[in-house]
Amino acid sequence: MGGASGSQGSKEPHAESSVVPLVQKEQSYGVLPTTGPINFRDFDGDTNSEPVMFAVLDPLIRTESVDVNNDPRIMSDSVISHRLNGFASVVVASMLLCSLAFSAILTLVPAQRGEKGFSILKLAALVGNVTTVCLNLFCTVVVIQQMYLINRIATSGAMGFEMAKSLYLSKTYVMIRHVGISCFYRSIPLFVMTLAVMVWEQVCPRNDAPISAIIICTLLILVTCLMLYVHYLQRTVFHDKLKKMQAFEKPIRQHMDFDLTGHISRQGVTLLSAD
């Protein structure tokens, strides 16, 4: 017994020596003590906010965020998320076209230094490329901002999908989104026509090879007309299918709404008669 008590007595100081440095180490790193009242305002720590930066930036930009709710319904796919994924490809193509037009702007100079002549074709090509860049930048800003804001509001709470649907179908958002997408599609034939002007100026700068320039420019013009026709044809077929879908879907919706309202009214009559 004496030996056992002696062994226990020898172990207790060792246990205290192994615990005390750990507590001191935690306190050295700034861990709050577990004894006494806890102030939950200290949960974020001193580095959570920067008063100087907040005082400077708060009047200029919004420094608040939407609430974060871990609702499992938010993580499921929806129709809006799939539609927004379709707009992502438009953004990629728009930025590619913007890069091509901007690279052409850097090489266009209507009048070189020391030259007396002024090239009206280079000026027209410069205006066309600048317009193409502006149209595609507008499309990119509109689509990216709408994707960002709709995703934010869709993940902001339990009614995220309903609010995202309301925002996506808002008349202002729909109008601006259609204008942005139209800017991208209208800039493609404009870029091709501008390319035809640049080719004419490159192949026939002094009207010494008009036949070669006419052949190449005619080909580009035909490609532009073909693109416009294909774009019009595909939109026409799409709207025709959309109208047919709405026409065939309307009787089914009316039947379902009638059955639902009839079931609710019959259920209400049953409850009233039971009372």
C-alpha cells in the first residue's frame, strides 16, 4: 500500500507538470480563459474589424453582406442555375471577341506621322473595332453582375429560390439582360465588316490590287449575311417552339389548377360540415 501510494504520489506531480505548460501555452496564444463570465462579443477577436479602413470605405462602397444560412434546399440545382450557366458561355465568347477587337485597335492609325494623306478606311475600321469593344464590355458587365447578384440572393435564405426567381424575371433585369446579349450578337457582324475594311486597306492600300481586295471583301460580306440569316432563323424556330409549348401547356395547367382549387374547396366544405 505504501509502495502504491508512493507511486501515485510520484505520478501526480508529473501529471501537473504535463498540464500546466499546456494551459500556459494556450494563454500565450490569446485563448480566452474558461473560468468566469464569457463575453460572446469577443468571439470574433480583435482582428475582426478594422475601424480606420471601415471609416474610410463605408461612405464609398457597401461593406455589408447578406446572411449565411446552411439550408439544404439552397445547394440543390434549379432552373435558374442552369440558365445562368448558359450565360457563362456568352461571357467567354464576348471577352474573346473583345480581345480580338482591342488587339486590332492597337494596329490602326488613320494617319502616320510625317504623312500627308488621311485614310478614311482606317478610321472606319478603328470606329468599328472601338464599337465592338464597347458592346462586348457592356455585355460582359451586365451578364456577370446579374449572375453574381442572382446567385447571392438565391443562397441568402430559405426563400432564396423565390427571391432569385423574382429578381431574374424582373422587368428591369430582363430588359438589361436582353440588351446585353443583343450587344454581343450585334457586335459579331460588325466585327466581320470591320475586318473586311481592314483587309481592303491591307491588300489594296493605293488601289493597286482591287480585284484581290474585292474577292476577299465579298467573301467576308457573304459570311456576315449568312451569320445574320442563321441568327434570325434560329431565333424564329426558338420562338415558334416556345409558343407551341405554352399553347400545349396551358390546358394542363388549367386542369391542374382546377383540380387543386376544387380539392381545397371540397376539403373546406367537409371541414365546415364536420364542425
